[in-house]
Amino acid sequence: MFKKENFKNYHLFLFIILAYSFSVLCRFYWVWWASDFDEFYFNHQLMIMSNDGYVFAEGARDMLAGFHQPNDLSYYGSSLSTLTYYIYKFTPFSFEIIILYMSTFFSSLIVIPIILIANEYKQPLMGLIAATLASIANSYYNRTMSGYYDTDMLVIVLPMFVLFFIIRLVIHKDLLSLILLPITMIFYLWWYPSSYTLNCAFMGLFLIYTYVFHRKDNIAYLAIIFMMIALAPFAWFYQLALLALIFALFAFKNEWFKIRLIAILGALTLILLIFSGGLDPIIYQLQFYIFKNDAIGNLAQNFVYFNVNETIQEVGDIDWTVFMQRISTNELTFIIAFIGLIWLLREHKSMILALPMLALGFLALKGGLRFTIYAVPIMALGYGYIGVKILNFIQNIELKKEEKIRKYQLFSLILFALCSVVYLVLNLFYTTYFNSLLLAFILLFCFMVAIMEFLIQKKQKRVKIATLSFLFSLGLVFGLKHIYEYKAPSVFIQSETEILNRLKGIADREDYVVAWWDYGYPIRYYSDVKTLVDGGKHLGKDNFFPSFVLSKDQISAANMARLSVEYTEKGFYAPQNDILRNDLLQAMMKDCNASNVDLFLYDLRDKNYNISTPKTRDVYIYMPARMMNIFSTVATFSNIDLSTGEVNPFIFRVTRAVLQNNGEFILSDGSKLSEDFRIWRDDENNTYAVKEIIEINSVTTGDYKVTPMDTQGKVYVFFLKEQFQTAQGQFIIMDEKMFNSAFVQMFFFNNYDKDLYDLIINDKNAKVFKIKK
């Protein structure tokens, strides 16, 4: 079965079907697990578990309705929304089922280009090993599992097809690859516009590769021209028409395409690409992800806003352990895959063309864990390649003396026992980053013991089977373990979506809901309203306003909510370079003839503050219980010095008691609370006297008990007796600034100014207030 000549086309199709079925089956585990929880259901169907998915669901919903509101930021006509729309139109499935399972079936297509690339190197078994590993690698699974309704379902599949057509063109120089390459790029750019940089990298490296290794192949240069046409910012039908014209001429009048004509075509296309703004997307992404420059939001006008990149894990630095696990499920597999990739690059130079994806994946060490997904299929190919090389080596191995093999077997057995003992000790008493690596070595040494026994018995066929089983299991065991442990909940629980559905019957489509950006997309989907911020609009200058509304006093909150909503609407109609379009806070100050931002914000504390902008719609404030977990981050965006960007210190900690020692409660965040609740020490050992202990019995009825401790105290300690499904804490410790914030007073105590607000929805999971101003 290991002979290359035995692999016919039917083996290729069989491998694709096996790998695809395996990938789909693994993604059904989350559905099976989540089906046991009623709180994950809404409208009799499981809800999705990707926040960004709701913006595409909103776009598809609006497309089915045939309209959407002006300036509602709907993704009407976007790629995923459009695909969802057509699937709904031409299949019998419900909308909820489609958005739940699309990722399951589309993301599993990754196995096809992987196996096809391996087949180009006459190693389809390499493709099967690689495809099964890549399909469930940690980072790829996390972003493409069932319920993860997002563009990620094809964001790696499509560049792998681009890579396949480039490699096939290099090897076969066929016309089919020549035309399918730019068409795939056009579709990829439509599906995921941010792929522009990666496509440019493919094109640039392909040009260098062609000049070094295939400088006399005119078809390769023509392919590069086709790639530039695909990158040009024209409508797709113009691109296809131009591609079709040049392709037809090349196919029927090949003699015309000498190097001189190709050079002229290439120069004209490159000039057109540059002058049409072709480099702008690359420059922007380098600034945002590499240099961490929130340039658009932070430096607008004269204000320095808080950098949103500092709060997003996906664009933060990660360590090597997490990096390797996310790409190859465990460290040992990663190391083997890396060695295999170097070997593959050495023997098949065309794999150099995969380096842009590999480099983008390794960018995760600087740009954040979201990029690891790009390295997954490339490293998997390296792992598959070293696998078939080992099998070939076993096929030709000459058996050594039994005594020598026995010594190696004994040594492997000792290492196996030692690693097993260390692994058990670490699991019992410690949690370290080395557990998965140790487990991988346990599997390796166990495998070595078995292999040497087969070699002693001169059973090479069993050695091959055992080796193949080990190669599959080393990556898959850890991948399947990750799938079992990665039990992510839906974005909102059932009671939260019911609240938003109730709000849909209260608010109009033109009304605004002021909420933190994490909740923007789901609010728009379930309530069909507008929001100030969301997952795509959350730069520092955007987040300042909801942060201010939620973390300042109630009067300032009401005034700022009204101002930010009305100025946001006006900004949609302002000229591109107008101050109203670039910085709402500056525009507000300009209209009020205010020159000092601190004085302007202080004036908002006046209940009789005159808002000159006329009221055009109603404004609601959404305060969910889950926000207490991130409220310190929420408050940071407006508790800053706008002239320097420095954060003004404040205290808001959501924590829980983990043990009691020496008269103190040791809290989960590293701080300590004395048993008599009089003293709190933070994780840097700063000591604070407690002013009041507040026992929260019910946030819906405002049932709480206040116990005064020290009138000169600096912090308040909340003891949460009521259980919240979406909140992770038993104690909340805060200073007076946070205690007087709108969120704390209005959510926990039902203490709201009746002249300014109406309590529209009162639930322990979320409250909605309507502003009267």
C-alpha cells in the first residue's frame, strides 16, 4: 500500500473524502455538546458562538428583507451575507441552521488543496496526513468550528487554492492553472478584502521565483500579470473580461507573446496598480498589526485616545508554547513538522511559494494569535512529508543485530517511564506549559519500544503500520483532546437574546442603543437598531463615547449619550475631511465654542446642560451583567488624559475567594481581603481601607445591604449573593469613582435619575434604560 505506483486517482478522491468526512465529524462534537444546554438555544435552534458572525447574519437578514436603514452599518451585500442569502434561497434549510453549520462544511474544504498540492509532488499519502492534522489544528478549529459563523471558514481554504494553482503552473505550465489562478484570487479578494496583502506577497515572491528558476517561461510572467489584474481595484466583470481577452490571445496567438510584449503589459499593469492605491491596504495593516499604531483613532485632531490594540488578545504577543500548540496541536508535532518543511523546501523548490503564508503565520509572535491560522496547512504539509520519508526509510532499512536493538528498546522504555512519572506529578500538583510536550514524548517513546520489538521480529510491514498510526495519532490525539476541552458557549445565552428580542418590539430601527463594542453586532441582529460601536468600529476615538456613558456619573452619561448619537448621525453626511467625520469630540467642542476638553466634559455634569443639536431619535443604554467582567477595560477608554493618552488610575476588580490563610481571603486576582473585611491589599501589596461592604441580594429589585466600615476608606467591596450565569466573580472591589459610575449605580442598585431615564427592561442578566433628554 505504500508504493507510489499504487496511488491512482481513485486513491486521491478517497483520501479527500476521508479527510473531509473526518473534519466535518470532528466539528459536530460542539453541536452534540452544546445541545444539552437550553440556554444556548433561541428560536428552537442553537445560537452561533462567534461575535462577528452576527454582523454577517444581520446583512443576510437585511438582504432577505430586501432593504436596510441608512447608516445602520449593515453588511448588506457582503461576501458571507451574500453566500448565506443564496444558500437560504436555494436550499430547504432554515436560516438558523445555515449560519450554524456553514463553517462546518466550508472550512473542511481545506483538505482538498492540501491533498492536491501533495499529489503534485507524487505523495498523496503526505496530503492525507497533512490534511487530517490541519483540519483540526487548534487555531484552525477554534475559528472554523460549528457555530463559528465568520469569513474564516474560507479565509485559509482560498489562499491554499491560490498556492496550489501557482505550484501546478510551475510544474505543468498548463493553461487551466493560468486562468484559474487569477479567478481564485478575485474570489478570495471579494470574500476577504484584507487578503490583499497576502495576495501581493504571493505575487511578489512568484516574480522573484520565476526570475531565479524559470526566467525563460513566458507563461509564468503572464501569470504574474494576471495576478496584478486580479489585484487591481476594478469591478470583477471588468477584470474577468480583460483576463479572458489576454488569455484567448495567448491561447490562440502564442507567438505574439514575446518577452518584450509581456514586459510592456507588466509595466502598464504595475503602474495602474500603484496609482490606483494598491499599496494603501498593505501600509494600513502593517501600521495596525506590526507597529500597533491606532493612527486613525488615536491621533485624530489633537487628542490621544486609548489604543484599542492593547486590549485585544488576537493582536497581542504570544509565547512560543501557545504558538506551537495552535499551529500543530503540540510542541513535538510542530518541531517534526518544521524539520519536514525544511526537507520539503530542499527537495521541492516550488514550496518556496508557500512562504508568504508561513511568514504570516509566524507573524503571530508579534502581531497576535489570530495569524497562527495561516501557518497551519503549510506546517501540516511539512509533517506529512517527513512522515512519508520515514515510511520510505523503513522500506529500505537493513535490520541490525538484536542485542543492539534491545539496548535502544530498553533506553526508550526507561525514558517512557520517566516521562510518565513526571507527567503524572505535574498533573497532580502543577499546571505547566510542558504537560502537552511531555505527553507527546510519552507517545514517542512508547512508539519506539513497539517499533523496535517489530524490528527484532523482522516484521517490517507491522513497523510501517505502527509508524503510520503514530504519525496520525501524534497530531490527532492532541487535536481531538483540544476539541473535547474547547467547549465555547454561544455569544449570548437565551435570556439575553430574549431581552434583546423584547427591545426590538420597543425601539424603532432608527433608534440607537449605546453599549460596549463587544455587544454591538448581537444587539443589531436581535433588536434591529443602530449602535455607536461594534466589532468593526471600535478604535479609541469610537470607544471613548460608550466608555464615558457607562463609567461616568448619570447626568454626564445622559448628555454624552445624546450628543454622541446625534453627532454620529450628522457625521455620516459630513464631507470626508470634515472634523465631524474624523473626531466627534472635537466637533462637539467646536459647536460649543469650547477650547478645553476637560472643562467641556466637566460641563456635561450639569443636569440643565443645553444640547443645541435637535433630538432626532430615541437613545437606549444597554447594561448586561456580563459587562462587570470587562468593566475595568471599558472604563479605561474614557478615564485618560486626552492630551497624553495616559490612563488615570482607578480600581475595579471582579474576583472571587480561592482560599483562606492567616486571617485573609486570598482572591483569584492575587489580591487579599482581611477576614473582617476592613483591609484590602492589591497584588502589588498596596493597602486600602474598606469604606463599605455591600451585599447584593438582587439587582432586579435593588435588594442590597450596606455595612459601613471606615468613613475614610478608599474602596468599596461588593459581595454578590445573586448568581449570574455570565459573570465570573463573588467579590467586586472598586474605588469611589467607579462606585458612582452610571453602570454601577443603575445596574446594581436600580438607582437612576427618574428625570433622565426610564427603566425599559429590568432583568438580572441585563438592563435597558431609555434616555428622556
